[in-house]
Amino acid sequence: MEQLASGEKDFQVSNESESGVLSERIFSDRLHGMTHQKVYAEEKWGYAPITEESIDKMLEILEKSEYTHQEFYKKSLIAWKDGDFSNAVKVHNVIWNNKGGNVGKAERLLTPKEEMEFRATQDGT
């Protein structure tokens, strides 16, 4: 399993907001919710759609912040902006592990059909 430079077990985030910018905890929760569109897990809590606008908004938030794991978030989101979601399982599981997850670890990427079905249930279509 790949680890962050600091090690996945050390992936701690702050609950404090920075000058009106989202706290790192809220930011990482939103990023985690975005991964649910792309990953297979037995259980998923929370969902935020991945759109060009949502990726741009997250990158904009990063510009105004100094999160502990800034580079991890930025690298993940830039890949997504480029259409590469191959890191979604890792992103999900790093954040999931930090939250103390014991149910719902991502196992793989969803197939395009599975993603379409998941989005339909989440978006109410």
C-alpha cells in the first residue's frame, strides 16, 4: 500500500477554519464524498458530485488555505481535472483511514455502468 510522505497513519487534519476558508476536516470530508462517485465500497456515507466546477472550487479553496496535506489534495484534484481518476481509491482510503473507518473501505474503481447507476441514485434521476 502506498503511503503519504508523512505516512497514512499520521494523516491528521484540523477542525479549525482558516480566515473564513473551510477547515481541513470539512475540506477532506468533501473530497472523500467526491470519491464515492468513482469507487466501490460496501458502505458509503456522504456524496459530493465530481464536476468541472466542483474540482475548480476545491482547487480555489486550496489556493486560499494552508492545509497540512495541501500537496496530497492538490495532486489528487489536478489529476481529476485532467480526467485521471485512477487515484480515487487511494484518496478515498487515506481519508477514510484518517476518519477511523472500519466499514466501507474502497476496493476498486467503479465501472462506467456502476458509476452511472450510483449517480442516478444520488442525483435522483
